[in-house]
Amino acid sequence: MNPYAPTVPTAAENPQVQAAEAEAPAEPKPLVTVVLPCYNEQDHVILEIERITGALDASGLPYEILAIDDASTDDTLAVLREAAPRFPFMTVIAFRRNGGSGTARRIGTLRARGEIVVWTDADMTYPNERIPELAQMLVDDPTYDQVVGARTTEEGSHKWLRMPAKWVIRKIAEKLTNTQIPDLNSGLRAFRRSVALPYLRLLPPGFSCVTTITLAFLSNQHDVQYVPISYAKRAGTSKFKFVRDAYRYILQVLRMVMYFDPIKVLMPPALVLILVGVVKAVVDMVRHPLYFPANTVLLILSGMIIASMALLADLVVRSRGDDTGESVGVVVERRGR
């Protein structure tokens, strides 16, 4: 069974639905779409939605909220559906199986009607009352394509392990992108949907989706602005697993740079191997004239092979044509209108 199959009749299948849609006035198109993944957030998700809607209502920006329940095992979906009539600009989307926050954000961005898409979390950690500020920065300055809330503190679980690990990963990303990155994996950000569309298919299903969208923009010379934000201790239970997710972060950084600029990843080790091989060959010649050990030859050949792979990969990257189209399964939807 398709986990994203609709559970309600479509307009084509139901003449009454067709007639109702024909008579209903066209809804104004929102400028801002807030994509809010929810997984086991029953105790605080409504507080978070109230904070978001209150800030956006006060700002005057036309908006919509896509509250995506990622197959929660508690009553999150029931709470969202019960509260939907209170929030006329909120749409509840339900997954029948857990797809991860990356999947929720990808599908939410594809379904967004606003040109400015905001990603955030429903766990009370991010200052979501500042969402209008981030969106307004994109409205006021068309030269920026993404605004990221850069956290000034670390309040997550495994704090003493996360901080050095995140620092190392961030420095690797800065070196590979030649860009200073105050916060590589902040979950609060606003970006232009039209710019992000070609990169959505690259998003992994888990937490590293935010790292991916950051590196995709930076690697393609899209301007990213960073705004300092506070970061509170999360409500509920953290879904972050240190060893598994840190490993995925590192792989995702390397994968993204390989996708956009493989020479930066492959050429340095290739040149090191060739240099070490040549130096070793000179030493071997001095010590034993006309004698080249197998390991010396192996070092030089390995370096040349990796260098050739780097040049070939760079040629592929420069000659490919990125397709912005992507199909996605239909999800269960219910609007609070």
C-alpha cells in the first residue's frame, strides 16, 4: 500500500466536491510557508503553532503553515486535527510511516505555495517568534537567498560530545566551501523556494537535511545571511543519536562537496600521495640505484588514479544538467478552513 495515498475522494471522483470548489472563492496566495515537521510532540505542538501564528499575524505577512505529522506514535496527529479549526492558515499533513525530518521538509517545500519557505522545529527550542524577521530580510534584500538562525548556545542532548564534533564538522565544511559558517545545521531558516527546488532531491531523510541545504546554497554561490538567535532546551525527548547522526553529518558534508566540487575532496589526497611517492622514489634511488620498491610505485599510481578520478568527476559535474522537476507521493491532508 502506498503510504502517501489519499484517504478522501478527489474532486474528479466527487461531483459535489467539484461544485463546492467552483463556488469557493480563490484563496490568496501566501508569501511565507512554514514547514513544521512534528514527531511525538503532542504536549507542546499547539503552543509552538500559537507562537508562530501570533508572530506572523502581527507581522502582516500572508502565510500558511504545513504541520506535517511524521507518523507519530503518540496523539500528535489527533491534537493537530482537533486544533485545525482554530488556525485557518494551517494545513495538517499526515504520513502513514515515519520518513524522517528531511522527508517531511522536502515534501513540505514541494507543496508550499509561498515563495519564502521557513523550516523550523516543533520542540520549543528555536525562537519561532522571529520567523517574520527572517522572512522580511528576504523580502527587503533580494540579493540574499537564505537567512539562517545561527545559534549562540548549545542546549541539545550529549552537549559535551556534540560541541567538539559539530566544531570539527563545521570546520571541514568551511574548508571545503571556502566560506565562514557560524552554524552549519541550524533548524531555523528561511529561503527562496525557487532557488531551493533543484536541490530538494539531494536532501537525506534525517537531521542532516539542514546541513545539505546550507552546503547546496554555499556551493552554488547563493548568498546566505546568518542571524544570531537563542536556543532553548527542547521539550519532550530528543530524537538525536550522537554516533549515528554525527557519522551521517560527516558523510553528508563530503557527499555534498563531492556533488558540487569533487576536486576539493579528491585532488588534495591525490597530490599528497604523488608527492610522498616521488620523495620516496628519490630516497630509494639514492639508497638503492635503479631500484623502485612496489610500495613506491603503488603510492604514485594511486595518486595518479585518484587525480584522474577527480578530473573526470569535475567534468561530469560541469557537464550535467540539473532537473528541477520531482514527483512525490500524495499525502493525507486536512485544512483547518
